[in-house]
Amino acid sequence: MSHNLLVWKWSTELDTPSKRRKYKMSDVASSFAESSTHPAIGISDLSAFLDKITDKFGNNELDRPFVIEQYENCLVFNYGSEVRFDIVPVIGQIASGCGFNATEF
């Protein structure tokens, strides 16, 4: 079985927790899965995050335990069940350290 992890940042209009309250992260990810967008996803530069992913998992995309799909303001990691519990916490921690959210869908 395959799983997906959406790495994204809140939009600038949702700059406080009280403004974000009406959005569930799971709903953002579900909407993204259906339409490749959601108003809560903000503009972001993912290059520093991708550099850290390369540092951790290497530069050879064929040796990584996931595939990355790049979108304008977010990334989707696709991976198998056999590595899910090993890599999701690592990717999530890197994302959080770079100011991003990581939401599985």
C-alpha cells in the first residue's frame, strides 16, 4: 500500500492560530488530493527543506524510500507501508524545523 505526505506552509492570511482554527490539517490535505490546491496553503520557498531532505536521504532519487512530487507551493512524498513509520517522523521533524506542516493523506 502507498501513502502520501503533504508538506506545506500556512498562507500569510492565516498567520495566527486563531485564524487557522476553522481549518483542519486533514481537510487541507484531502482538498489538495482532490484539486491540487487549498486556500490555506501559502506561498513558500521549499529549497532549504529539500536541501535537508537531501542531506538526510541522499542525492540519488532512486535510492530514496520515497518519491517527491513538487507543486508550486508544496511537496507530496509518496512511500510504501514498509517504510512509513520509519520515514514519516523524520520528514515531519525536518518540515517542522523549516516552518512547514506535514500532513499524511
